[in-house]
Amino acid sequence: MSIQVLLVEDSPGDVRLTKEVFRDTNMDIHLHVASDGLEAMAFLRQKGDHVNAPRPDLILLDLNLPKMDGRQVLAEIKEDASLKTIPTVILTTSESEVDIVKSYQLQANCYLSKPVQLDAFENIVKSINDFWLTKVKLPHKR
């Protein structure tokens, strides 16, 4: 059974690199991509083009998104009884203490800063796979 991951990311380069690293490290991952906050919420609520979207086992969420930013997306996920149990990892370039504190106040499961160096970014994605998709017990799908 494949692991469903929703990557909410507007940078095509980061999307491509994340896909490559997951493909190289874990063949059981099916990575879905939403390029803005509104698309992410449509995917999670199975609306519009995403009527048949699977429930993700894990959400990787950038904070700085067009249309609806990641902070708003995180707040909506954690306020929704049917979505709040999906582990949500903040994966963003922001190293702002305000963003870190706010994300945890909104019940993010973890906060990771995206490194700018290619090999360091690959290592972060590998560590997400190793911890969240290999070691952690995720809730069963409902």
C-alpha cells in the first residue's frame, strides 16, 4: 500500500527535487502536489478537480504560498475535525522565530527550514522519509 503525501509548494525546482529524492529513497510514496493554498484545501476537501483525491498520510507545507498562505492552510487543517489528525510538516525557507512559534501554535507537527544548498535539501527530504514515512506510526485511513 503506497503512502500518500501532499506537497504544498509553489517552487517548481523544490517540487522537482522533492519528487526525485522521494523516488530514489522510497518507491512506496505517491507524491501529490498543490502549488498554492487554495488548491491544497480543494485537494484535502476533495472539491473541484480533486473529487477523487486520496486522503494524505502526511502533508509537507510551505508557508509562503500564493492565493492562500501556508499559515492559513495550517489553521484550516487543524480546525477541521476530519483533517487535523494528518501530520503536517512545515517545510519552508523562513527561519523567522515568529513563523516558527506561530506554526507550533497552529499545531504543526514539526518545522523544518529548507536549506539553499542542493545536497542539504536532499538530506532534509531523506530525513523526512526516514522519520515520518518509515519510523513514525501514522493514523490508519478512515
